[in-house]
Amino acid sequence: MSVIAKALLTRPTRLRTNAVLRDLVAEHSLNISDIIMPLFIIAGDNIKQPINSLPGQYQYSLDQLSKEALYLAAQGVHTVILFGVVTDKDSEGSAACSDDGLIQRAIVLLKNICPHWLIIADVCFCEYTSHGHCGVIHNNDVDNDMTLVNIAKQAVSHARAGVDMLAPSGMMDETIRVIREALDNTGFGDLPIMGYSVKYASAFYGPFRDAADSVPAFGDRSTYQIDPANRRESLREAYVDDLEGADILMVKPALSYLDIIRDLKETFDRPIACYNVSGEYSMIKAAAERGWIDGEKVMLESLLSMKRAGADIIITYFAKEVARGLM
Ligand code: PBG
């Protein structure tokens, strides 16, 4: 065989012979600086309530949240996204917009005890409405434009509390434009927005809805979230958010939508986030509990697949594990 023919023969296994070498050539890795941890805040005192369908995750009252925040900070977690679990629900979800609301108080508290943290607030109404939908109901469905008025109020109240980033998740048209305008008009022009730009109508959100007490009382969310059958429609949604000024574009869920993460990565020059949602987490936890899979390895493999698909940022309930370097 000629020298050239020999040189052309590749032996990919040469770069796999030991861990140091494999790490040297690894194309992707996980770092806590790219991870956002979801936290559920519940009204009341002295509550650290385990969430059955999300093993290892809890609902925290504000006093317990302080303790958990200090622990998380010591572990190296420093970016969180907050969800509220409230009892004072009404048809419009007005508790979400109060300057004295649960999330607003959580923001003030966290900024005090962990000043270096990046605090993101989910902007949505499903946790605050008596019917569990993501906005104002009119003719048995969510009314997009009536909801926009409330979205602006909620966003500004989070901003006044001192939040670092807003993440609207309700999938109403023109959400980013309305929030951007409201923030710019109230002196919060520097606050970034992470759009839940491509959010599918997914059954993978099941455990979250238990955790956030946000199961819709009637119907489902398929009149506002994207049909899982569609790929090109996700680009349309992302284009709109991009044009309206979203600073980060998100795909949600992650694991069944890796193709969409890749599409956005190749189409837009903004950072791409994905949400490794509750059902994706709980499936791994459940199978690992039964001894059917090695939970840590499957977790690592699935988070890496999101990176490989193109995610710059991952929102995940596995944040603590990533921080502890279990990966
Ligand atoms: C809506 C919202 C949902 C999630 C995050 N924000 C649920 C929904 O659309 O029903 C789901 C997150 C998860 O499943 O982990 N505010």
C-alpha cells in the first residue's frame, strides 16, 4: 500500500484509548455556567414540600428558599428561574402582577442573600388563574390581546422587584414586543428577555403542572402552543421573537425537539436555550429508581445531546448534579 493510501486510512479508535485523550478531543461538555435551575416558590411559612412527580425537587416557602439559595450558591448554582405556587387565584391571574406578589418578594429576597445571582422570572398566568390557562378567557379560549395587557403589567412588576431577566412562556402572539415596550417605557431598557419562542403543546410538562398547580381546568393548551407535528412553524415563531427583540431564543421541550434546537442554532445568531422539562427529568429518575438505567449516565448523555444539538443554555432540574460535577 502506498504511503498516501496508508495516511488516508483513518483509525478513529486511536483517539479513544484513555480518558485524558477522550476529554482532550471531546467536542462538547457541560458547565454549570450554562445551566439554569428552576425553583418553585410556594406561599406560606416553613414549607419545603417534596414534589411527588419530580423526585428531588421541592416547593419552598420564602423562609426555606433563603436556606436553599445559600446551599445552591455554595454548590455553584447561580442562575435560577422562578415559578410561583399560589392560592389566591382568580380568572385573570391578577396575583401575578402585584408588586407585593410571591415572586416579586422572592426576587427581592434572593437579590439580598445572593447578590451575585442571575434571577430570571417566568412570565405567565397559568399558575395564577383559577382555570389554569395562560391568560384571560374569552369565549372559552385564551384571548391573546387581553392577555398581553396583563403580561406587560407582570413583567414591569418583576422588573421593579429587581429581576435580571424575563422569560415569557405563555405563547401569546406579540408578547416580546409588548414586554420590550413596557420595559423600555418604564426605565428598564437594559433588562434582557429570553423568549419561550418555540414551545410545543407537550405532554412532557405533566409533572410541572403538579408542581405549579397549573393543570388547565378545561381543554388543553393546543390553541396557543405549537403542534408537535410541526418543524417549519418553529422557525416562524422564532423569527417573530427575533424581530421583536428577544435576546435569547428558547426551544421547549428539549429531548424530543433536538432537530428544532439545531434549526434555530443554524438560523439565528442569538444565544439558543432549551428547557429540559419536567417529564424528561422524571422519566430518567423513575427508571433509575427501578434500577433499569444508570440515572447519572443517562442524564449526562441527554444533557450532552442538547449541547450537541446546539443549545448554549440548558434549563434543567439536574442543575445541582451538574454543579456537583457528577457528570
Ligand atoms: C407555563 C410553563 C410550563 C412549563 C414552564 N412554564 C407549563 C405549561 O406550559 O403547561 C413547563 C416546564 C416543565 O415541564 O418543566 N408557565
